[in-house]
Amino acid sequence: MIDEKLVRSLYKKAVGYTVTEKTMEYSPEGEVVKKKVTSKHYPPDITALKAYLEMTSKEDGYEKMTDEELAEEKKRLLKLLEETENGTDKTRDQSEM
């Protein structure tokens, strides 16, 4: 079975993430003199996305589906895509008015 930590890490790298880093400077007495907080953004990585999709599609069972089941899944996904596009087009038309 696929390690869940690996899948989560791949997903994070595939979609991009931001890390906050803290740096502190201390005086000789051990007191904090300067504190610096920075954020660094790591953009989405296409290679990680491909690997993530390969790993998760096998878990979803597409390889085990029959041709008929795959055809039905294709219809379902195309319908969902069409509904999404129609919803986006309606929103765009309303915002232009």
C-alpha cells in the first residue's frame, strides 16, 4: 500500500505551499536582540503533480474498472465539466453587465 505521508507530501508539493521561517539573533547574555519572520512560497510542481495523480488514480481503482464502467465515468466527468463551464460562463456574463 502507498505510504500516506508520501501522498500528502506529493500533494503539498504539487499544489504549492508557503513556509514561515523565524530567525533570531541573541546578545552575549542570551537575550533576543533581533527577531525576523519571513515567508517563502514554493510554487506548484508539475512533476510532483504527475506522480501524485499516478499514485492516487491507482488507488481510485480506474485500472480495475471495466470498459463499460470507464465509459460511464467518462460521461459523468464530461457532464460535470460542462456544468462547471456553464456556471463559470454565467458568472462571467453577469459580472460584465
